[in-house]
Amino acid sequence: MAEKQGVTIDLVYPVTVGGRTISQLNFRRMKVGDTLVAEDETDEQKAGIALFARLAGVDPVVIEELDLDDFEQITKAAPKIMGKSAAAAMDQQMKASSQSAGET
């Protein structure tokens, strides 16, 4: 069976964290153990940030500093790295976050 690859995202708006400019993020495919990274996190957005950071091998601050357009690219690529059910759950979470943000 062929190994499924991760996803590379070229950032439209590179970020600089710790003196290092990041213009591309490489996300590996998710493993079962990755689901534990945010197990104790009660904030769903923070849990998602922690998971994406782990899959990209970067500090969560990098994900937090991303422009929303770049973050949207990542969420659209989620099914390729997270599996269908995890991606569907993330999509629902992002839609709920967008709706609640619009209510303020």
C-alpha cells in the first residue's frame, strides 16, 4: 500500500516568530497519538491550534500568528492530514466559531 503524504501550505502572509520567518508549513498525516495532544484543553480553538502545531512540527505560537487567510488554507487541507471524521468535526467547530464571532 502506498504511503499517503502530508500537505505543504505556502503562506500568503509569512510570519516571523523568534527571529525566524516562516513562509511554508509542512503538515504530516495525523496519527492516533496526536489526538492526545489537546486532551485536557477545554477551549476547542486552542486544542485545534495545538493539534495543527504538532502536525507541522512548530510551536503553537506560529499557528496563532498566522493570517486568517493562511489558516483557512490549512483548515481546507485538513481532510488530507486528519482523516474524514476529524476533518468534519474541525469544520463544524470552525463554522461555529465564525458564527459566534459574527454575533459580537
